[in-house]
Amino acid sequence: MNKTELVEALAAKSGISRSTAANTLDDLLAVVAETLAKGDGISLVGFGSFTLSKRAARTGRNPRTGATINIPASRNVKFSAGAKLKAAIND
């Protein structure tokens, strides 16, 4: 499912217009990104949790040339599914 399909499904399920559903989805995604950028996590009981993890800087190799490269530290988003979501997809 892509974003357009998700907006259409959200609009149909909630009985709102597609433009309202698209704006709501955009706002939700913006809030999630802003919250994670601040270093906070998001927990939606039953659905799951978005958390940040830190990856340390490390040395790697360019597979094409074999040259050593430095890979900078980064932050990554992790999602852990909640109990209700797991139950819904495993029925």
C-alpha cells in the first residue's frame, strides 16, 4: 500500500474527504518526525513503539575498490510492534 492508497482507505474508513485525510496523515508524519528528531520516542499502546537507536562511527570498506572508508555515527529509527498489531497479523 502506498501513501495514496492509505489516504483513500483512511478517508473511506473515517468518512472524511481525501484532502482532509491527506492533511491529517501529513500532520501525523510531521509530528512523528519532529518528536523523533528531538530524541523522544513514541508509544502507541497496542500498535507499537518508535524509538531511536544510535549507531557508532565505524570503519568500512568500499566493495568496488577495497579502500578503507570512515562511516560516521548516525541515529536510526526502530519500530517494535505491539501485542494487538501482532495478534491482528497472525490471525
